[in-house]
Amino acid sequence: MRNINLKSQITDFKLYLLLAVVSLFSCGGQSVRQQEDGDTIAFRYAKRLTVVRYAGYTEVTLVNPWHEGKVLHRYLLVPRDAKLPAPVSHHPAATVIRTPLQRSIVFTTVHCALLQMLHQEQRIAGVADLKYIKIPYVHQKVDQGQIVDVGDGMSPVVERIIDLQPDAILLSPFENSGGYGRLEDIDIPIVECAEYMEPTPLARAEWMRFYGMLYGCEQQADSLFAVVDSSYHALKELAQKHQSQLKADNRKTVLLDKVTGSVWYVPGGRSTIGQMIVDAGGSYAWADDEHSGSVSLPFESVLEKAGDNRFWLFRFSSSHLLSYADLLSEHRGYNQFRAFREHNAYGCNVEQSLFYEESPFRPDWLLMDFIHILHPDIPNLPPLRYYEKLRE
């Protein structure tokens, strides 16, 4: 009997020792996250976004696009009516956001448009840079006093934001911006919308799934992205299959944008629009360029490299569609380009279309335009959505 009791005491001691060791490590600053089992939400394309769901909260990590290996922001999404889970206290550097967001300040037209796509536009309590937002719903609600204009995005009227008591502020971060000034002192979560730094069109669009988590419409956002993903790949396959049947000397060479001031800002080969030209079965002269943004070039360099391109697609801002005469009045050298001489130029008037509002999260719609322009003989394509052929 004494041997049995001794064995029992030894077993109890081992169990006590094990619990003491676990307690020691837990109290000694070891990350609680390592003690928990979290479910990582799989993202198919997005590279700068990581989401892990734990019991009672969701951790979202935004990778800094300008400093490799560093975090831009970490968020803990906690249900609005729930108590803060104990592990949350172990993340002092993270921003807690109560979800779903009910009242938000949105600084960009593209995110206002996304909320409308997700049928969450009623959650917009205020906007910045109203003059750049071309969404009728927003302007109507501002006129009715139901959405507040908080002023310029670079220097908003902080007092108006405080009065609105929003759940969060959505804005786009920039490299070396120097922070957000007084916005950082008013204890309102700032959501840094960095999807525009993603490397591909679909990676950027996939961030809608994160925004769906913020606004309590995750399933709806996942479903919409599934449609975008499927549509984009079907269109890409259609275009590239069609292009493969053409003769080698019938390449769809494409020149993008036009002179601004004294330089020509050419989209880099890693830019989303540069990649989409290739996905549409086009040949882009700067496809091998490594820049994800625009490349500043003199007119002569563009003429030398792309003067013989068959198609010319550019964006502009005007009260009317440009003509070839209008282009010549801007720069006499345009008539040296083949696409100009053959009247094969297409313009996207960003004042009269929703190019900037829609295309970041619906790249399949923009890809459709490119395919329509480059492959007009493909049957049953819908009308152009953003671009128009220039007037004679």
C-alpha cells in the first residue's frame, strides 16, 4: 500500500512540476499566441496581409511594403459586443478594432466604392477629399447631412472626426509620410489601406476579404472575390488562347499613357496595368522593367522604344473626349507614333468614368476593356467600360 501511495505522490509531483513550468513560461513574457491554436486564413494572392483567427479575436498583420521584414500595422479584430479576450493584453503594440464597424471615416474614393460593392455604404459616416469622390451616393448623403466632409485628406478637420465618434478611419499610407499628425492622438483606430502596394491585380483585389472582416460581411466579400478571381482567369485564358492563334508579326503591341508636363510617366513592367496588358494578350515594351510604379522618361526615349506600337491607351482628365487634334495641340510629336497615325488610340477619361473607383477591386472589368480593344474580333464581348476610341 505504501508503494502505491509513493507512486501516486511521485505522479502528482510530476504533474505539479509540469504545471509550474508552464506557468513560469506564461508569466515570463512568452507570447501567449504560441500557447494557442490559431487558424490561419489562406490568401491566394495577397502577399502583404496575414490573418490568423483565434478564440475570441482575429489577428491581422500588414507587412510593411517599403521595409522588408518589418510590420506596417497589426490589428486585433474583436467582436463588438464581446469582452476583450485575455490574450489581447499581450499585444500592446497592436490596434484593437471592434467589429463590425458601424461608423467609419473613409479617406479614399476607391474604398467608398468598395463599400458600395459590398452593400456597406451606410457605414460611411464621413469622408475626406470629397471633391475627388465621384460616387453619387456619397454626395447625396453629404447634401442631406448624413455623411460629413472632414476636409482635406492631408490635413483633415480633426474636430469634425471626433464629433462623429467613428469606429475607425480608413486611409492609404505612403512611404516616408511622417505619420498621421493629430489623427494619431485621438484614440480612433487607423486602418492603413496598403493594398495598392500588392504586386499583382488579383493580390490587390483580394484585400476586399480583409475589409469584409472589418464590416461584418466576410462571406459576401469572399464570394465577390471568388467571382473576380474566376472571371479574371477566364478572360486571361480567352485572350491568350486567341493571341496564340495569330501570326508572329501580328503582335498586339501597346503604348500606355502620355506626356505629363515635360516627361512621360510610363507604367513599370511590374505595375498592375502593365501586367494586365500582358494578361490581355498584348505585348508591352516595358514588360521586363522591374518597377511596380511609373518610370519617368523623356519623350524621345518613349518614341524610340514604342514608336511603332499598334495600340495607344492613355488616361486623362477632361470634360470631354479628346480628339487627335487635341492631342497634337498638347504635343506636336505625337504624330510620330504609329498608333496615332493609324488612328488606333483609346482614352480613359477618369472624370467621366469610374476607373479609379472600380478597377482596383474589379480588375476583371478593366481586363475586359483591354481584351475588347486588342481583340475586337472575339465575339460577344460587352461594350467598353472605361476606354473610348478617340474622335477623328
